[in-house]
Amino acid sequence: MAKTIITVATTGAWPSRKDNPNIPITPSEIAEDVFKCYKAGAAVCHLHMRDDEEKGTMDTKKFEETVGLIREKCDIVINCTTSGDLNATDETRQAHLKSIRPELASYDCGSMNWQHNSLFINHPKFLEELGKTMQEYGVKPEIEIFDAGMIYNSTYYLKKGILKAPLHYQFVLGAAGGSAATVENLVYLKSLIPEGSTWSALGIGKGHVPIMMAAIAMGGHVRVGMEDNVFYGPGVLAESNAQLVTRAADFIKLAGNEVATPADARKILGV
């Protein structure tokens, strides 16, 4: 049977407890939440940190504390963000990679208008520096794709040696300012990536379930979690991230696939 990786994005940088009171915020809450998701079938955890006011932060100490607690509990694959704080510098966005050395970290392969009210800047100079940092510390880039141009950026950096094949992509569909969460867009984006690449997909908000189901049907991997969607169904808040992971695992099994373990994910992703 094919093995499908579930990534859980527990927290993100933007949803707050006003949106869903079940979102984990502190290092201990995130670590315990990740452990429950691991038991439900998640093989990878995508981590964001929050400060004491619940705002996104790139505080290295919070990353170190959270990852330390997770590693005490289970062997889930660690995937750290390199964004999530619009006030972060090029240095603070990657400082935690040097001390934690996670298996994966996000590589946002281009700039965009973010939520129609701010800018998400990923300057070419930063992307070259980040790619070199990841190579130096043995971190595999998870190439975040919000629109087709970012895929072309990634193939440019592959030719330059900033990125190394095989590449791993995360299609982020439904972000305001990016590509809409449609199956047509997913099929198109998947058609552009280099042969031999691995990929995963997520849909934000109401696109959560349709994109998850399409990704499974197309042979990709999936990401779920309250970073992307605080609801379980229309008007029904998710009780936990583990609830979203459990649903994804059920869909994978119904499709005739096997839910990948962390060991499976490391083999599939080459980390």
C-alpha cells in the first residue's frame, strides 16, 4: 500500500484563542498537542511559536523549549517555520535552525501580498542565504508554494545549487493573496514540479477537506491543523488538532493507503 504522510500544523502565527479556544499557544501546550497528534497518526509536526501576547514570534528559546519537550515524548519529524513574524529579520528567521537542526523547515519561495493588507517578503538574497544555511545544518527545505511563480523560483534555485534534489513541496492553497483552494489549481501546480519531487497540500478554511481528499487521490501527502483551519465542519469548531489528524487518517485508510509513521516519513523525504 502507498504510505501517506500527515503533517500537523498545530498553531500557526495568526489564529488566536478568540478564533478557537483549543489552539495550543505555550511550549508545553504545543508539545502535548503534538504528542496527541502523533498518537492519532501525524508523522510530521510543523511548528510556529507565540509570544506572551499570543503573537507570532521567531524566539529561538521558545523553539528550543518546545522541540525539547516534543523529543522527550515521541520521534515525530520536526518541521520548523522560518516565517510567522512579519517583524522578524533575516537573521532571526533562521537562527533556531542552527541550534535545533530540525529535519525540515519551511522555505517560502517568493514574496506576496499577505491577506491583502501586508507584505510577505522573501527577498532573493534571503532565499539564497537560507538555502545555504539549511544545507550547512542538514535541514531539508519544505518549499512552500502559494502560487505558480514560486515553483519557477524553486527550479531556478535548484539550478544554482541553493536547493538540492529531490525537492519537497508544500502547496498552500486558499491564502488571501495566493492561489485559490481548488482542485484545478492543485493539479496545475503539481504538474510543474520537477520529476522525482515529493509533495503535500493543504487548503485553508473551507478548502481544508476538499484539498486533503484531492491530494490523497493524486498520490500526495497532506497537512491538517488549526494553523490552516479552526473548524471541523461548517460552523463547528475543531475540538483539537488530533481530531483533524484522526479524520485525515480515516480518509487515507478509506482510499486504500497506509498512514505513514515518522520512520516512513523520514525514508520518503530522505531526512
